Amino acid sequence: MKLHFITVGEPKLSYAKSGWEEYYGRLRRYHSLKVTRLRDLGPDLEGKAILRAAGNAHLMPLDPRGKQFTSEDLSRHLETLALHGTGEIALVIGGPVGLSDEVRAAAGTLWSLSKLTLPHDLAMVVMLEALYRASSIARGEPYHRG
């Protein structure tokens, strides 16, 4: 399956750059990956750019109003999308003001990492780690138990 990460900005802090590189590299074992970085233009302009970049992919933006998954549930959800979806998931992290209503309305899955508000850089790393863990669960690998 292809995972397309669409982010407003990129990790700025050293821990986040390092975490992004680590989990992005690990995810390559399981999926075809692509990254699109957008500039912070405000939710409406970003929304249009996000939808253009996502194309026909299953749109799965991070949003506090979204569904929270356990690691096992996320693994099952990704497997279902792989079997019955378009073959590509566009995972979106919006800008500091959040997503436009247009992006939320177009989402196939709104995903919330937590009820907490996470800093942008940390959300990027947590999202990649969650996807890596879900992928390792799907393969029956020991990472999840570690």
C-alpha cells in the first residue's frame, strides 16, 4: 500500500527530525511512501492544496474530532483500506490553525491521535510511530510487544 504524507511544514525541532527519519525509514519496509510538504497558507488555501495533493487517495487527516484507534484497531483499519480502498492513503497534518471544513468533509477517515493537543512536530512523530506499530502488528512482528 502507498502512504502519502501531506504536511503543512516539516519537523523543525531536532528530536522531531530524528524521529521522522527513524520511523519513515522503518515504514519503508512495509509500504511505498511519498511526502508532500505544503507552506502555511491558512486553512482554506491549505485545504485546496491538500485535496489536490491527495487526488483519489483515501483521505485520512489528523483532527481532534476524529476517531481514536488502539494500535490493533489502526492495524485492522489499514488492512481494510488496503483490501477495499484505492491502494493509497493520504495522511494529513494541517497547519497551526487546523484543517478546513472542506478537508474534514472530504475525509474518508478523520483520525485523532489523542484528546490532548500535541505540538505539530510531536504529532508528526507520533503519527509515524503509530503507523509503524500498526504495520508490525499486521505482519505479526515482535515490535508491538517490546
